[in-house]
Amino acid sequence: MRNSAATGLLFVFTMAIGTGAHAIPESLSAPSTFPAPAAFALDASGNSITIPFDVNSGNVDAKRHLMIGVDVPHAPDFPAVDDVRLHTRLIRVRIVYDDHGTQVPIETEDTETIMAGNTGKPRPRADPTVCRLHLYAGLDYESNLSACGFYAKRDGHYVAEISTIEPMPAFKGVTTTVRVDNYYNTGE
């Protein structure tokens, strides 16, 4: 009798652990923080922001570019957007992958760098962390600027460090949002 009670108790205990273990993947698949947006002012030089984000195969296709983009809320003919269209406006973007405490730099490519690579021309700038803002898309209420693209080839924790290099007075008073997201339609 004692043996069957112990066996029964062991069975109940095993079932409880199995059921609990079965429920764990659902609790670990909480919504991701990707895409990762943050308010960021572009008007003064030296402004900076750090955006930590996680990449996993459930929210990112590692074969496609991710990007650092800037959303500018307004009509397409807004002075800040015209400024980006007419002048070279540069920001610094550094992306790192956190490999168990070791920061592994991730190469970034702005639109000019991508086009230079596709046509066999040299990189437009020696420093790969310097990226030119490029008007990529516009809607009635928002324009989207791309800063750079990059590949997040491994699941894990990444950090984007973004900073302004020069003053951009056309952005004074403009509420801009910088974000890490899937790249706009790249045709990949």
C-alpha cells in the first residue's frame, strides 16, 4: 500500500512539473519591445540617446536590414524635411551586440554607402558610424528619414547609440522620434 501511495504521489508531482514546464514557453514569449522608438531632438549638436533593444527570430528576419529611422510629424513640405533634402545632414550611429558583456560592433550603412557599394564606388565617409539622413518616405502627416541600415544576424541584446554631430536649426521645436525598426521596403 505504501508503494502505490508513493507511486501515485510521484505521478501527481511529475504531472505538475510537466504541466508547469509546458506553460513556461508561453510566459517567455511576452510581447517584444521591437520596434524601439524614442523621442530625440535633432536641433543641437551633441544630443545623444541610447536605445537598448532585443532581437529574436520571432520579431526580426535576420536576412533583412534593420534600420535607424527618424519620424518627423508634419506635412511633406515642412522646413526640416526640406533642409534634409537640400543639405547633407549627418548623425552618428553606433550599434553593438552584447555578447555576454562584450560589445561587438555591428556595421552600419547609410543610403549613400549602400548605393556606393552597389555601384563599386568607395565609401562616401571613412568613419562608418557617420550616417547621412535621407528622406525615405512621406505621408500627409509624417515624413520618414532613414539614417542607416544594419544586419542583426544573431538573436540577443543590442544597443543603438545615436548622437547629433552638428546643429540642425531647421529642427528646432520639431518633435522627432528616432526608432530601431525593420528597414523600409528594401526589395530584399
